[in-house]
Amino acid sequence: MRIRAQDLEAMWRTVWGEARGEPHLGKVTVAHVILNRAALQGWMGRTPYAVCHKRRQFSCWNADDPNSAKAAGVGIGKPSALNALFAVTRVLSGRVADPTDGATHYYAFRAIARPRWAATMRETCRIGGHAFLKRT
């Protein structure tokens, strides 16, 4: 998959918006979910940019989510943004294998009950505050 500048930016901003409070491995897993979705070349998007900005797929981009404006406006000079960029570049370079076993979805299991959309999915792992899932 060819990664363009807009893909890289969308990925690190999404990782920041979704996992900035997670350990490094938690950031890595969100980056892998983005790539796993793009690899399917389906309705979730065909590029990392399209995947990240698909309506209602990553809560940090939902207009009604307080993280939306933060994710769009965070500067790359902020240490937490650099940490997100570092995680994404490690994933894109192939330096970090996918610990999610191909997961395409996740949810914050400490904050919410298992969502209805996850009923037909298998949980692959839990890392930080997220449970990762994929279709069986």
C-alpha cells in the first residue's frame, strides 16, 4: 500500500485522538486497525486517510465528540502528538508486528459494555483500555 502524506497525517491524528492516553503498544494497535481496514479495500475505506475519516468509525472524528476539534488542531510539536507519530511510523515501516491478529475494530471496554455491533465478532486481544475484534 502506498502511503501519502495525507494518510500519515490522518493516521497519527487518529491515533492521537483515540489512544493518546494509552501506552505505546496501545497506539500501535490503533495504527494497525487503520491499516487492517484499508487492506480490506471495502466500505471502510481503501486508504488510511479514507479509513480514518469514514463517518462514525473513529469517535475522535465525530462532530459531536469533544476530541474532534482537538484531533484536528493538535500540533506536531506536542510530545503526545510526536508519540502518536512515532507509533505510526514504526507500524508503517514494518518494525512492529500486528499484536491484534488482524483486528478491524475496537472499543473502550473499561468505559462501555460490549457494543451491539460487536456481537458477531471475535475478540483478539485487550491492550490498555481497548478490546480489539475482528469478524470470524
